[in-house]
Amino acid sequence: MIGGVGAVLALAGLAWGVRNPVVQAYWDFRAGRPLTELERSAVERCEDPGWTGLMRVTEQDLDVPCATLLLEAGQPAPPDLAFLVADPAIPEEVRSEFVDALIEGRMSDAWADPALHHRVDLARFEAGEISAYRSVQRALRLASRNPEALGEAERRGRVEGVLAMAGVGGDRLERALERHESGYSWQGVPPHLEDLLAHRGGDCRDRVSAACLRFAADLLDLVVERARQGIDGGPELAELPPRPPGVTLPRPLWQILLGGDPALVTAAEEELGVLAAWVGAAPDPERPGRLLGPVADPRASYGVADVRAGALGDPLYPVAQRRGAPWTSALAALAVGEVAGVEVTVHQVGDGVVLRAGDRSVAIGPCGSAAQVPEMLGPPWPERAVLAQATIEAVGAALRSGDHVMARRLAALASRLDPVGASGVSAVVASVDRSQPSEGERLGMVAGAMVATLPNTGKPVGADAEREARPAAWADVAGSWAVSPDLATCPSVLGP
């Protein structure tokens, strides 16, 4: 059964374009009426009950016996069904039905967001379609940052799929490594894999570690190159699928958070680029909704687990999890909007922000996007200043986790980005961590401050009074930033 269908599709009315109050009242009346006998019978048989029946099921939050009802409905699926994939309360078999319907062409993919398209690409890749490799490779690289964010079975399945496509699946990798370590030749191993297996094949004996995920991503490059050449009897690839556009605004922050790994930074930029391409492909009136929906789900909120998983600072997190800290979510929206051709403005409201795109606005409070949008907003913040505030949120996460070296580097970056809005953050870090950095750490701090040049150089201009007021908060945050992350309440960046 699909419990809570109405909660999942609470915004679906927007897809039907019901905006006039009189028309809205009429449809509310229609949707609130009981199912007819024909509609009820169709639902019980998992058949299409017609669009009025589907509307009543949705509006009244009725349980339905199978997901086929949603998949086979006569009307186009509303865009908000994409939320179904990211909702942890939805059973895996329901998500799988959506993926199968998209692959088989039973459902138009025009509404499906990148989160769902990734699942489609993964299913296609596991079925032997190497053309879906880009999505899988990005996922492997990004998962290597925090492997535990993926279940062990999911990590193992992705790695096994790459090994099988490379010709060393099952126990063939282990047997090849044993022969090599015993001084024998690489019997049965494609010659172009020998060097990579010799140096890093041992990293993948467990199939689930961060090192193994990175190995599998690099191995995939060799598989793809061989497929392009059409040799070795493996999979064939006539031409490489196009790369998504790169989203570069968060690059200085990613340079630090991702340890300066160029492959990881590129994967992060392209991951946001996939969302930007999807937003930009929509008709102009639909773009603001497409952009703000994945960045700030109004039903979501974040907590301690999200802080541990990297919710603060990394703009990939709110896109992947549909929840995040205020300035981190604002950075994601600005970065995607810049590439997608959607003007996004960011306004500070208390400890949170309001994001505005076209005729859409969403408020993100300290614990998520459940805040009310006020009627009057202050001036928009400049991009560099938003990036600096997201960096400061990452400083708080680094201090909470005890990574003081990371916190120093991030504080140096924030101060360089916006000397006004980030004034005093380095002093806060120093008050929490009183140890003296080693020479190596000093070099790391310098590297953090000299990261890639932003497209718009110079000091940020705009929202001057609001930015000047931000440092006043730093005086009281040292104690709250230094506490254990095992908190009982929502961990705002400015307090426990």
C-alpha cells in the first residue's frame, strides 16, 4: 500500500493550474466528494480511476493498493511526483515502479527531476548500457567523500557493476590480484587494466570503502575509452554522452571541502550542472518552480544527522536531500540559477533567508524551509557575500566535528570573500581552537585563502547594513560551535 499519498502530492494542485479562487473552490468541492462506485472499483483493481478519481484519492489521502494507479493515470503526472523518489517514507518497490515505467516508456520523463533520472541511469547501467556511465561515475566519486551515506549493499552493487563491465567481476579481481602478488602473469585480465589493478586493485577487495569507490570511478574511464575504440569484445560506445554544464560559483568552497581533488570538484560542479540543465530546459514560467523545489522542499527540515552528513556549507547537500542550512541552500539556488538563466535573489530574514525566483518565494529558517515568507524584504545579498555565509556555516560544522584545520581554512576563505560580512569569524575559530597551527597547517591556510578566482572579482557590494550586522553574532557562538554534535535540538549555525 502507499500510505500518505496526499502528503507526498500535497503540491500537485499546482500542476493542474488551479489558481482562480472561484475555480479553486469548485475543484475543492469536487475533490472532497466520495469516490463513485466505478472509481472505487477501479482503485481496488489497480486500474485507472480517471482524473477525478485520482484527484479524490490524492486530496483525501486515501490508501491505494499499488503504485500502478499513479503510473497508469490518464493525465500527465504532476511535477511534484518527483518528490516521491526522495521521500524516505516511500517503499523502495514504489520507487522501482517509477523507474521501470520511465525506462519502458510508459510514463513521460518530462516531469522527472535529476534525482529520478539518476536512478534511471543507474538501472540502465546495471543492465549493461554503458552510455549511462557519466551519472554512475559522478555518484561513485561523490560517494567516496562519505561512503556511509550510501548503504553497504548499494555501494557494493555499484562497484560490482563497474567491475563486471570491465571484465573483472565476481571473484575474478581477487584471483587476478593473487596471481600477480604470487609473481604470475595477469591471466585473463585485459591488458589496459593491468597498471591500475597493480597499483590500486587491492583497494577494492572490500567493495565498499572510499578507496574502492574512487578506484571504480577511475576504472570506468578505462572501460569507456576501450568501448569507444570498440575493442576487447566488451561494451561498445559510438560516442561519448555530453557532459552537463559546470556550476562554478561554489568552486572556492568546494576546493577546501573536497580537499583540492580536481576530479571531485569537477564531479560536484557537474552534479549541480545536471540540475541547472533540467531547470533551463523548462518553459520560462516553470523554471522558478523547478529551481526552488529541489533546493528547498517546504516540508523538509534538517537536524543533527544532517550536520554530521555535511548539510552545512556544501551546496550539493540541499539538492540531494531536499533540505539544508539557509545560506547553503541559498548558494545552491544562486549557482544553479546562474547557469539555468533564472534570476535568483537572496534576502536575509532573522537567522534565515528568503529565496526569490520569478513569482516564487521560499523562506528557509535555521532548521529548514518551514518559515513564512514576510511581506517586506530587505535588499538582496551579493553572490560573494552569500558564498561567504555558506562558508561560515561550513566553519560551524567543522568545529562541531573537531576538524579545526578545516575550520581555519574555511574561515580564511570567508574573510577573503566578504571582509565585512565575515569579520571576526577567524577570531571565533581561534577562540575555540587555541592550539598553534603547524607549518604544514599554515601552508594549508594559505592555500585555502588562495583558491580559484571567482567570476566576479572585487569586494561584494549590496545589503551593506545587513552584512555589517552579521559579525555581531560571532561573539556568542564559540561555545555553541564547540559543543558535541549530539544535540537534542536543531543545530542552527549560530547556536545549539
